[in-house]
Amino acid sequence: MTRFLLLFCLYFTVTNLSAQTVLIPAYTGYAVPAEKEDAQLFSAKNGVQNWIDPQQKISWFFYIKNPGELQLSLLSTKINTGSTIEIAVAGKTFRTKLVSGSALKKTLVGKVIITDTGFYSITISNIKKAGKSIANIQSLELKGAATDGIHFNPVERRNAASVHLKYPLEDSIKAMAFYSEMVVPDGADHLYSYYMACGFKRGYFGIQVNSPSERRVIFSVWDAGNEAIDRNKVPDSNKVKLLAKGYNVVANDFGNEGTGGHSHFVYPWKTGEKYQFMVFALTDSVHSNTIYSGYFFIPETGKWKLIASFRAPKDGNYLKNLYSFSENFWGLNGQLERKAYFGNQWIQKSNGRWEELLTSKFSYDATGKAGHRIDYSAGVDGKQFYLSHGGFKPANIQFGQSLFRQPTGQRPNVDLNRNSDSLVQAKLDQESIKAAVSKGTLDTTGNESSVYYHILKQGAGKPIKVTDTVTVYYKGSLLSDGSIFDQTKEKPATFPLNRLIKGWQLAVPKINVGGTIKVIIPSGLAYGIRSRSKDIPANSVLVFDIEVLDAKQ
């Protein structure tokens, strides 16, 4: 009993003392205007340093659980003699003239009475600058009853916690496409933000604010294996391979958050505008790989655009672990609120049927899990989910909480045949075909609507109509490298001609039954921006050798 009382008294004393004196590290503050990335305004060792801009204000944020008196002091070193600053907290302002000193010095600012719970801030402004630097501040000391249970970010990382919506799927579901719509509202599109609409086990797809003048659409796929930093350490057998990309899309490597293939399209997306995203998975279980393709709908053209297609090794699976998120990837402005709406999520199953996703589960990153940041929220607004983080507003949701939205019933209408790069890609295809002809790699008799052909044998049988069902021997190869992607063997194949790609429909009727023709088909009249198989990447010019054995109406 005596030992219990001793421990209780000891605990009460420590708790009571900690409730009376709190030090907020100065390096956890935020500057407005924000400092440049290389300014080193905030330092884990020195706190606030190199504060030279007299127009810049610096703020710290904290959450009060228990109202009461709050006394504020500044702990500082090497302050320029004569600098005068103004400190605002809880509706009151205090002016303080600082003095220099090499040793740690405490300057009493003043007291305020906190009357309610919630987030509060301390903001310091320059009134009169003396010397090169305005002030070097090591930490902010808070005393009083209001510090009981106070919350603030104690670590150097100043990013708002990243927040996620995970869309549960049964393991038995074979999802080959994931479609989602997203809107970033006005005022929520801050620098260093990534709003991700279509995430899956091997990658992610969304829009980003990279600089005051540049915005991007980003699609990336992770390598296999466990290397987190350096892609040079990833064996080739684990690396994803870029198969195709859209016009003006940049593709390269990424690291430091896992490794993989990265692609981005510089595009001036706008707040308040609905954007559509779709990821398509083409599985190859025999070779244990999956081709992931990211498609982005451009409202200005009313057409879809291929961002990139990557082949992911050691996979062979359909889309799994579907999610969306919002991320503040640089902490310079981590005090600002970011927000995005996510709606009309659908999956397309391997049987072609679409199914709407109406349930999501909220989660956050390590910053949220550690409790360093507690300003995040999520919920349902009409038929959309939303995510919010930053802004130092109270949380309205718990980790793992499920959300349910109303159905829209608006199944995706995705037409990849008419895509935004059609004209540019058609020109590129024509150039590659003409180059092959000029080199003697191919020969042609003529062309029909950009489909080049060479009649090797006209055939003595009846004429062929596009409405016929044809029986053929054929061999298909890529113009790019000559690799064969498909061919008949001992037995011929039979197809309704009008169900084949447009290039076949235009060229095959040029001969009669018994004839043979070589056909060179630009990608727009073949499979376009779709990856047809592991051997036919998007935007591929196809070459077919075709012998027609029979044609029936």
C-alpha cells in the first residue's frame, strides 16, 4: 500500500509539473511567406535562424484540451540588439524588445486566458529589425493550467499527415480496371500537394502541384522486391519496364519511397474541375507479370489520354488493394489545409461487367499514427467521399472508420479509340511506316485510309466483303522490332471480318479468296492506346501476312 501511494504521488507530481511547463520547439513553426527550400529558416539544432525578411511572419500551432491561464516566454540565443517583435496569441498581442546574448536567454512575453478548447496559434511578426537577423528562437515556453493535455507537433517534420481512403474488395474479385473521379476545391490546391485518385497494390495515379507554374498528372508503378531507396540496386528481373507512353509524357525512374517506373504529363489542371482516371491491368499469369496502364480524361478535348503502360514482373494478378489519398509531400507549408473529393468509383471485372464501389475505410500515415499531427478529416458529401488534412482543424474521424456513399449509377463511358493523341500518333506512325518502306524493309502496293498493303497474290476466288466470315492463315509482327506476337500454326483461323481491327477490314477486301496480302496497320486502326497483350504495347504499328482460304457471307 505504501509503495502504491508513493508511485501515485510520484506520477501525480510529474504529471502536474508537465502540465505547468511545456517547450514547443521553434523548428516546428511555419513562415508566411514560406521560406525558400534552401533557406534553412528552421533548424533542429538552432530553432528559428536566418530570419532576415521583415515581411515574414512565423507561427506555431497547438491544441488546448483544458482552458485556463497560459503564460508565454521565448527561449533564444544570439539575438540582434534592438530588434522589436510582436507576438499574437489568443486574440492578444504583445511587443517585446529583444537583447543579444550568447547564452540561452528567456524573455517573458505575457499571459492570456484561454476560454475554450481547440487549436490556437502563436504568431511572431517583425516590428523593427536591428542588424542582419531579426531573431534566433530556440523554443517557446508555455506555463499555466492551459498546458494540461496540450498537443503540438514535437518533431522536425512539418508535413501534414497524409490521409487515405481504402476501398475493400473481396479476394475472389478479378478487377481488371479501376475508375475514379476527383475534384480539388478552390483554395485547396497548395504547393507540394499530391491528390491521388487511383491507387493499387503496385502503383498510384493522380495529380500534383509541383511549383507555382507547373502541375502534373503522375502515374507510377513499383518494382518487385524490397529495395526502398536506390533503383540501381534493383536486379533487372525485378524492374518494371516501360512499354508505351503518351505524347509529351516524361518517363523515368523513381526511388526513396520504394523504386519503380515513373511517368508524368505536365498539364494545368484546375480547381473545381472534375477529372477522370482509369487504371487497366492486363494479366499474364503464365509469365507472372501484369501490364498496368494509366488513362487520364482531358475535359478540354473530351478524349482520353494514355499516360503510360508499364509491365510489372513477379505479378500476374488483377488489381488489388484499391485506394485514394491526399499527400503533403514537403513541409514548408504543412500548416495549410488540403482537400479533395473522390466519387463515382467503379471496377470492371474480368467478365466485362462494371461494379460501383460505395464503401471506403479511412487511414493515415506514420505522422498520424505517431500522433504528431491530429488535423485531418474525412467523410461523405452527397455522393462523394472527401479527404482533408492540415489547417489545424479538429479531426472528425478515427483511424479505420468506414464510410458509405450513395450510388451514382453512372457507369464509366470509356472510349479509348478516340484519344487525345490520335493526330500526333498517326503522324508518328506514318513516319515510321514510310521510313521502313524507304529502307526496303517493307514494300507496298498502295494504301487505304493510312493502311498500307502489298498484294502478293490477288487470288482467283470470289471477292471478299467486310461482312464476310473469313478463314485465314496469318502472322502478326511489330513494325518496331519485327517480333512476332501471334500466328496460326497447322490450322487456319476463322473470324467475322467486321469484328476485327479496322486495318483488317480495310485491307483484306483488296484481294479475293485464295489471295495473299501483307498489311501495315498504324496504331490508330489497330489497338490504339490499349495494350492488347504482353507482346503488343500501346501505340504499336502492326504488320500482318494474311492468306485468305475462304470467305462466307
